Amino acid sequence: MEPYVTQRFERERSSTVTTPVKIGLFGGEGGDTKDIHPNELPSHLENIEIWSSSDGDGTRAVINGIRFTYVDNRRRRILNWGKHTGSRHQIPIDVWAREYVRKIEGNVGLAPDGDRGITSLKIITSKGEEYGPFGDRTNGYPFSVPLANSGIFAFFASADSYLNALGFYVQPINGMPSQLGSIPVVKIGLIGGDRGDTKDIRPNQLPKKLEMIEIWSSDDGECTGAVINGIRFTYVDRSGSRHIVPSKRDQAWGTAAGNYHKITINTATREYVKNIKGNVGPAHDGDDSITSLEIITSRGEVGGPFGDPKNGDDPFNVPLVNSGVFAFFARADTYLNALGFYVQPYP
């Protein structure tokens, strides 16, 4: 990239390169920890290279290694993790055209040594370019990181002879940072089906603290065919105002009917939601919906799983490192069709 292009992007993003949100790790527990330097936070991502042991469904492939090039506010950085053997794939990011990575999909499955690792990766950019899937998307269970107002600008990982686990540095693209000063807000999702009415909080009421989550499920337990009927939550925005969403006590995003579950978050002890797990599967009308939810807080408290974690074959997991979930957005009608998350570093 020409130097003046890099300088231009450094100037434009310098006011928004604050503490990014770290999403992950997705994968196994082996390997050595890999990360960027905390003083070299990303401004933009220029290139990704991926090595896989083989490509195609049923090949039992793994992702052997990854190399990426990013720019911080001072210089270009190139990082290499894992082994550069096997099939090589290059993903160029057209920074001049303001392209960025807006979604990454992959699988976590068994590597040849029997440990879990990243077995496939697919990269999708803001221009609609799709690269992959590389590796074997049938080896193991899938993960997906779809982003609404944000992009992926760097990675962290664990790796040795292959890529054991992968995580993502995420930052807002535009709009949100100016409303929150130096605290970025990232929207992850939507995860789920395509039906239902759009639900969201007001853009001038962005979250600071999440105090309560209420969930209604049609049933609970594996193989019950249950779905999540509805969700309601209480949060405090950055001006200090408390909001119950939706505001009427007999309402939810979806339907306030069925088994009722309440998760209270003790914000006085700085507790927050650090991980949400769930599944996507068929509702009673055959459309995809959220069929289970499990809430995990920073104190190790676990709510759920509510609904049926075996209803559907598209589980999702939103593990966070230095950040938490502080509000939601969704699609819903008679049940919760899809769910998304407002994520930011813990203040």
C-alpha cells in the first residue's frame, strides 16, 4: 500500500483507535498464547494468509497457520502463527476502498493429534467478497462472528503445529464512537433466522450497565423441541437513565409466555455478562429461531441453558475477553427469531 494511503487512514482512524473488543478464543485449549502487543492496537487490516492441511468437506483438514498484516497508529505489523504448510490462501483487504472484514465463520474440530483446533475458516468482507471455506467445514462444530456496525482488524490465538484457537479484535467502523467518546460499542449479530420484526434500543440510549435479563421458553430440556419465546432486559444508559426493553411489563421481544427465567446481574460488585451460548433451530412453524440460551457472568454464575440446546444444529457462542454484553437487538414476532448483542469493554 502506498505510504500516503496508510497515513490517510491513520489520521482518519486515530480518534477511534481505543481499547478494542476482544472476541474469543474459539477452539481448543492447546497451543502457545499468541497476541499483538497492547501498545500496538490495530487501525486497519490489510491482508490475511491462511494455510490449511487440505480443503473440502470430509477431508479432516485443520488450519495449519495464519499470517496477517495490520497497521497501528505508528507502523505496519506482520504476525505469523502456526505452521506455513499445506494449501496457502491469500485474502487481500482493499483499504483504499474502505473494505474491512465484517464476518468470519469457521469450525472447531479434532486435529490429527486428537486435540481440538480450528478446522475451517471463511472470511467475508464489507464489499461482499467471500474467501473460503478453507479446511474442512464438516470437521467439528461451527462458530460465526457476524458484525453489524463493526469490523475485525487483528487477531489473537493459541497455536503450535496448527491453529488451536482463534480470537478477534473488533472495532466500530463509524457513527458509534463519536456518541460514546473513547468507549467503542460493537454490535455482534444478528444470529438466528430471517423472519420477525426488527427490535433495537434507541441510538441515543447506548448501554453502560446491564442489570437484568428475563427469558421465556416454550419448554426446557434436551430433545423437547423448545424455542425461546421472548426476551426482556433492563439496562442503564450512559446518561444514567434506566430502561426496561420493552417498557410494558406484560410484553417481551417475542411473547412473554411459557417458562419464565430471570437473570439478575449484580452491577454493584461489577458483575457483567461475559459469555452467551445458544442454538438456532426450527420453531413450531418450521422457521429458524433461537431455541436455547445460556448466560454466563463474570462471577461464574450460569443461567440456563433455557429452551432446548439440542433443537437445531447451529450452536453459537460469544466468549469475550476484556468486554461484556450490555444490551441486545433482535428480530421477533411470536418467538425470538434472531438475537444480537451490544458489546463494549467493561468501563
